[in-house]
Amino acid sequence: MLNNLSERFYKWAKGWLVLVLVVLDGFFAGFIMPLIGGLMQDGTGLIQPLDLMMFATPDKLFAMIEKYGDGTRIFYRNVELTADIIYPIIYLFAFGLLISWLFERGFSPDSKMRKLNVVPFGAFVFDMLENATIVILLTIFPAQPMALGWLLFLLTSVKWLFAFGSIAMILVGLVMALKNGFKKQN
């Protein structure tokens, strides 16, 4: 499955499509998601989405859910079921195709590095699992099952590891593509 995904990313990695997806990712990351975070605020500035709470223990997660209040919990759950499904799809393709485009110019076709263009898929999978867990926790509040709290801790941590790994792959690809003058390697 991952080999198939890797090959598809290389087929779809056209410069114009990569540019459109990277701009769309920037729009979501720089405008839509911060706007949503701002709409969640209660005036104290202490509210943050669970998705962004890296390495937060269940106690911290449950305390944040309690701080939200009823209206914010409903709003956040709806965001998780809409915008936070669309955004991971966008970044999956933006990062996957960007890495592929750069790796085509940075590594020879037989390089094992070229298979790492699928790293964003890991972030996507764990983000979707994280979102589902957040929806459950927001829905069942005031219940605070420790097992789900630890599951969210794990899913969020692994998602961020894959996200940072994706950024690392972009940087590696950029350095190698620069080294080769952005010429496709045959």
C-alpha cells in the first residue's frame, strides 16, 4: 500500500499542483486554523485546542476540556468533524507531493530515500485517529476515561513526530534539489 501511495505521489507531483496545495495548506495553517483557535477563546487566552497540546497528560487534557464550557465543546467537536478533516487531507497531499517533487530533483530513482515521500501519510493517519478520540472525549464529557486520555496523548505525540518528520523530509529534499540545480534525476 505504501509503495503504491509513494508511486502515486510521484505521478501527481506536478509543479503547479504542488504550488496550489502548498498555498492552500498555508491558508489553512495561517488563517483558518488560527481563526478557529481564536473563536474558541474565552477571553483569558488560556484555551487551546487539544490537537496542539503536545505531550499533555490526561489530567491536563481533561482540565482543558472542562475550561471550554458547553458552547466551546460543541463548537470544537463540529470543527473536528469538518475543518479538521479537510485540513489533514490538504496537508497530506501538499507535503506528500512537495516531498516527491523535491526528491525527484534531489535523489536518483533507485535511492531508498525516495520512499520516504509517504511520511506525511503517518501524520494524516494519526491525526484522523486523534480527531476521532477528541470527538469522543468532547461528546462524553463530563466523563473522563483515563484510557482515552492516554490514547489521545499517544496519538497526538505520534502525529507530531510524523509532522516534524515531514518537515525534515522537505528540508532534506530542498537541500538535495538545490545541490542538483533542481534538475530531475534520471
